[in-house]
Amino acid sequence: MNRLGVIGLSWRHSSPTELARFGLQEEDRAGWMRDISEAEGLQEVLFLNTCSRVEMYFHMQDEVQYDDLRRRVFERLTSRAPAPGEAERTLRAWNGEGAAEHMLMVVTGLDSAQLGETEILGQFRAALTLSQGQGLGNGTLGLIAEEALKVARRVRQRTGIDAGKTSLAEIALKWVREQYKEEQLPVALVGVSPMTERCAEGLAAQDIPIVWVNRTAAKAATALETSGAKGQVMDLASFIERSPVVSSVVLATGSMEPVLKGEALQRLALQNSSGGHQLPILVDLAVPPDVDPDEASAAGLRRVGMDEILAMAQHSSRAKSECAVEARVAIDDALEKIRDICGVGAISRMARAVQAHYSEKAASSFAQLCRKDLHGLSPEHQERLIRWTQQLAKQMAHLPTSGLRQVIRDQGQGALDSFLAHAHPDLVRNIREALQEETVEPSPITSQSHGDLA
């Protein structure tokens, strides 16, 4: 695991404009990954490019010495050499177990501006598929990525973290729906992407008509049929020349330049105003933006960009703190499995033995309490309370076991011996038995995060 790494930037420390500087067009990503893999001695590479993050996940070849790649990644993404310290200030980096943990946080939606964000699961899966198709995601990195996807699905099924408005597209529709209440006019969707597809599903659920616009109308027609929404399709050139009257325009293309510019925006505004309608609102989900903010303002059009959408996402995420705690426990469990994948399972088995010990003790103590003081409870209620007690004990044991794992990794076998010298005899026996299980000889672990140093 010590050869695993992540380098990139996200909404946490960078604006949408900054993210756009480091993004790659979809058709350029495969070649970029092949080039950097060969140049830097990377056995595996996965490139994740979304509206809120640009990150490279990688696994180094065994014979390559680990190095901080931020300056080279900066140059390869921006086509210019960074100034001294610029790459380290701009790009975050994780390696070893810290990189695996970061991947899990990203894929489960715990590192998203909107806690439990739904799009990230499909975006990460697409990035992994592209990597594997290039022969760059079929080893350790690929195994960890597959495990992260499994964990993300389990977290969503068990915790409810994706309940409510967890999609950035769904949050963006807030402005669209409010505008539609004022003007019962169709909504234009520009571009066929996961964002516009989710918007179409949300609009279809409320029977709001759409005009789907794309460079090729045939692709928009297929997307319209799949979404179940009602409306029409237009090619982008026609929409620019003679846009219909609409209440809102939602844009999410992969273009590196604005797709609606000054004259087109002026015509869009004139089309509505000449018919006595309110001016449409522009909801720009693209990074880089599909509409220049200054040109929208010059046309008298209100533009909502990713800055506003991400700010609203952060506000609504605060209400999901309980789900986040449960998801965090699931991530800790997944890290144990990843250590096994990477051949460092002995410490993980020790931690599981500690958790099992306290879980069994809690169940035993509660069973005794039931016999003495709670014998009036039905067997069904007793069983439910026992299971709840076991789960509570497991959650409470997470912090001390996580700390013990790190101490053992940092200080070695002597730290475990000191712990066992003061532990309950039953716990000592369980740990000794766990450590004696047959396992692959563990390899050294390096778990560092350079991200907070920048």
C-alpha cells in the first residue's frame, strides 16, 4: 500500500475556475494517463475529473522510488512549469493508507460538498473503466477502487446518506423550479451529460417540458427518450441562432470554452422580453463554465454558477451528520479489508479481535441484565436490544482500535506488548489467537498526507 498515491485538488481548497485550469477533455484522458504512466514509472493510473474535483490516483512500480509528483503533474495538466512552491500550494497529495482512505471518502460521498452526492459513484466507476481499458487499473489500485465502489453502495443502502437532495443537479433544479412557477415555459438543457440527464429525470417527475440542446440533435433525442421527459430537441447551432422562449437554461457540457456567448445571450434575452415574458435564468453546472459571468450580466441575465451551487450543497450537508458517522465506521471497516488486500492483515485481525471482544462482552452483560431486571421484555425485544448493544460496542471500540493500529504501525511490536500487559486476559487470548492465524507476510506501511502541508 505504500506505493499508492493521490494528487489533485477539489472544491475544498479551489474555486471552479481553478479546477477548470487542471481539467482534461474526456477524449484526452486516456492518452494523458498512458503518457504519465510511462514517464513516471506508474504501474496504474486513474484520472477523476468532475465539476468539483480533479484527481490522479496511482500505484508505482516496485522498482520506482516514491517521490512527490506534484510539480510534474502540475506541468502536465497546465502545460507550464509551476513557480517555486506553486504546485505544492495548489495540489494536495496523499500516499499509502492515507491515499486509500481518501479514495473511500471520495467515492462514498463523504468528501463531497453535498454529503452523500450521488453523481460521484458513476463518475468514479467511469474513470475506473477507462483506466482498466488502458491496462492501467487491473492491479492493486484497481482492487482498492473496486472495494471503494462496493463500500459506497453499502453505505448508501444502510445509512440513508443519499436520502433527499444529494445530487448537485437536484440542488441546481431549485432555481429552475422556482422560475417555472413564475413562467410556465419549457426548460432548456444544453449538453448531454450525467448532470443534464439527472436534471431531465427531475423535471420529468414534475411533468415540466424541456428543450434538449446538443451539438448533435440525435444524441439529445436518445437522452430525451431515456429520461421519460416530454419536449423537443435542437442542435446547438440552431439554438444559438433562434432560441425558443424558455423559463431557464441549464448548461453542463464538456466544452473548454463558453458555448453561449454574447450575441446568443442577447438573442435569448430578447426572445423572452419581446413576448412579454421574464428573462430566463441560466444555471451553469459546467467546469469550466459554459457561460461567461460578465457576458451573462451584460445581457441582463441572472447566472447561477458552481460557486453558488456548492455553497448551497455545503449548507444542506450539515443536516446529515449522523449518517456521516455511520458511513465513517463503514470506511474504517473497509480500510481493514484493504490492508488484507495489500498483505498487511495481521494488525487488522488484531483490531477485529478487540472489537469482537467488546461486542461479545456487551451482549453477555445485557443478557445477564435481561435475566435479572428486564425479564418482562419479550424474547424479540431482548434480541433486538442485544443486537443494538453489540453494534454500539463496536462503534465505541472504533476510536481506540484505530489509534492502537496506528501506534503499532509507528512503534512496532513493543507497543502491542505494552497494551497486552494491561489488557483483560480474555482479550489477550483473543488477540493472540487472531495474530496466529495464517497470513501473508506483511509489508511495511507508509501512511502520509502531504495535503495539509500546502
